[in-house]
Amino acid sequence: MKRTTLNQIIDLLAAVFFLGMIATGYILYFPLPPGTNKSHLLWSLTRHRWGEIHAWLGLGVLAILFLHLALHWSWIVVAVSQRLGLTRDPQAKHLKSGIITALVLLGILGAFAWITQVSVKEQTTPCCPPKQRRKAPISTTPSRHPSSPATPHTAQPRIQPTIPTQRVPAAPPIEYWKDVYPRLASACLRCHGPNKTRGGFRLDRREDYFGSNENAALVLPRNSAQSPLLSIVKGERPSMAAAEAHKLPPRDIDLLRAWIDAGALWSQRAAPKKQDAP
Ligand code: HEC
């Protein structure tokens, strides 16, 4: 094969690989952005597959580049020697300079591969909560676990996961109807439901928690320390009627506190259950 034909083929390959990289890069950025791997396909390939194709095309470009350099080596040596005013007889130096250049390049690539390998770190916070509710950042308060002991003082060693953290799904945000209401209902509903509404407070009325024109707020989102509801259930208001009936066990207090400090999320209620009318 003639040298010029070979060079043309190599240039053509280089162009193909390069355009392929641009195209797959576009795919990874626009049609299949990060986070779509599990949910979307393009021409029956996932984002992950496209990323692999992108990477292999990149390696292809690199290989072609090396081939290109090798084929033009004599020209490069002559040009560089003349530019630097080195020996008049560059012919003798081809092999040596070629080897040195290859070694330096391999060294740089090897160092890069090594550095990237050792620099990978586990993410401390999982990247993507399953359902993104932007309103309430996830708080990882210990009380999230309903199985935690009722007495917080018993020294329970907190179990630290040894498995990689990115496999642990992010705890969903604490939500009133799903998490808080069921706990309060058993303790408070008999006096604060639609039937009996002591002190004008109902468990199922949002405005009773967050205040309205007539009532002061019982819950100040993200500020459990100043939220009156918390001091009531902690028994810090002994003067109020039925004060004893208002005390909650520590784990329920913890849950309330965590809910308030995470922003007191209150979403649409699912279908009401029978127990609302005791
Ligand atoms: C035995 C009935 C009874 C139970 C059970 C009960 N309460 Fe009450 N609650 C009352 C009465 C009576 C008042 C009126 C107190 C007052 O006005 O001094 C009241 C008042 C309140 C108020 C209004 C306080 C204020 O300052 O406006 C809140 C909030 C409240 N209760 C929350 C709760 C919560 C939360 C629970 C469950 C942990 C609960 N209650 C359980 C009887 C009860």
C-alpha cells in the first residue's frame, strides 16, 4: 500500500472516531443526561452503554494519534532537530528519540491511570434521593428508625454500614400523614379529632399546626426548639389541662423533632381511614 493511501485511511479513521466522540458526548449530555440510566433508552441502549461507546471511541482516537505520530516520525525528528539546531545527522537519532518519546508518553498515561484509580472516593451523601422533594432536605436524624429503642439513654451502638454507602438508598423525607400522624393518632386523636376537639386543636387540620389569623403557630418549620408543640409533648407545660395525657414517649418526640427540623413536610393526604372518627 502506498504511504499516502495509508495516511489517508488513518486520517479518515481519525475523523470517524472524532465525530463519534462528539456525537456520543452530545447524547450523554442532552438526550440522556445523568440520572436517566435506569429509566431511558436511546436506540435500545442505556446511558451507561453510550458512555462505554464514548470511552472506546476516545481510546480509538488515542490509538490513531499514536499511529499517526509513528508514521510521521522521521519528519517529526527532522523538524524538531532543525528547530532546536541539533545534530546535522538526525537519521541516527530516530530510534532512540522514538523510544524515549514513547516511554515518556506511556509514563504520563500510566501516572494518569494510577492517580485516577487511587483518587476515587465514596460519596458521603447519596447523590439522588428516589423521589426528589426539593422542599425538605433530608435530615438523617436517628429517630428516623421506628425500631430505635424507646429509651434513648441505653447505649445502643449505632450500626455503621460497612458496605459502600452509595448502595444505601436515601431515607425519604419525613412526611406528616405517612410518618407523624399515625404516631400522634393513637395518643391524641381521642381528644383532638373531628368528634372531640379539645382546646380547639385537631390533628387533621394543617392550620392548627402552622397557625392562622386566630391561632398562633404550634410548629415553626426547621425550628423545633421554638415550636410550642414540642414542649407540650415533652411535658414542659404542666399547667395545661390534661397535661399528663400530652406526654409522648421519647422516640415519638424525636420523630416530631426530626419532622419539624426537616421542614415539617405536609403533603396531600391519602384516603382518610376509619380511625379519624373514633
Ligand atoms: C385526654 C384528652 C387529651 C389528650 C389525649 C390529648 N389532649 Fe391535647 N388538649 C386536651 C385539652 C383538655 C386541651 C386544652 C388545654 C387548655 O386549654 O389548657 C388540650 C390542648 C391541646 C393543644 C392546644 C394547646 C395550646 O396552647 O393551644 C395542643 C396543641 C394539644 N392539646 C396537643 C395534643 C397532642 C399532640 C396530644 C397527643 C400527644 C394531645 N393533645 C392529647 C386534651 C387532650
